[in-house]
Amino acid sequence: MGTIVIEGIRLYAYHGCLPEEGLIGANYTVDVTIKTAFEKAAQNDNLDDTIDYVDVYEIVKKQMAIRSKLIEHVGQRIIDQLNADFNTIEGVQVKVTKHNPPMNGNVDKVSVVLGNLE
């Protein structure tokens, strides 16, 4: 068993409860951690025996393009799609970070972490 970590997927998206957020959008960062068996790929150097990082990125990009009020909802959709597309996943964790959220204060970012790596 091993862990694949894809950090800092930077995307512009339109999530949020406020109507303006659907028009203006914001910068987001997504981190994905996947627990999976890739020992065979480590031995034979064959991409077919592991999870392709490009496929993970495309799933994140596609789900982030679908507007949601809550980043919790987006994160769960990403997890659901990863599990649907890759049957070798033993555990997955997704962190969705919204930069410069519209709050009544000086806040750099807010994040949610979903999933289970156990």
C-alpha cells in the first residue's frame, strides 16, 4: 500500500452562497491524497498499474467547474467521482481551499478536508 499526494491544484471557480460569488468567482486550491496499492507499478514502471495523476487532475477540474454553494459539497463530489473511476482506492482525502473569502474581516483562506485515509 502506498500514498499518492497531488498538492496545489490551482483553479478559478464560482462557488459560494452569495450571488456575487457566482458572478465574480475566486481562486481555489485543491489537494488530493489517495491511498492505493501501487507496488506493481513501482516494480514494472507501467502507468496502467497505478492511478494516473492527469486523470485525478481532470476529475478535480471537472467537479470544480460545477457551481456549488458549499466547498464541502464540491469536495464530496470529487471524492465520489474518484471512487467511481478508480476501484483500487483504499482511502482518499480531499482538501478544498478558497482564497480571499468574502467575510467581514481579513481572512486569507478557508479550507475543508473531507475523506478518510484509513
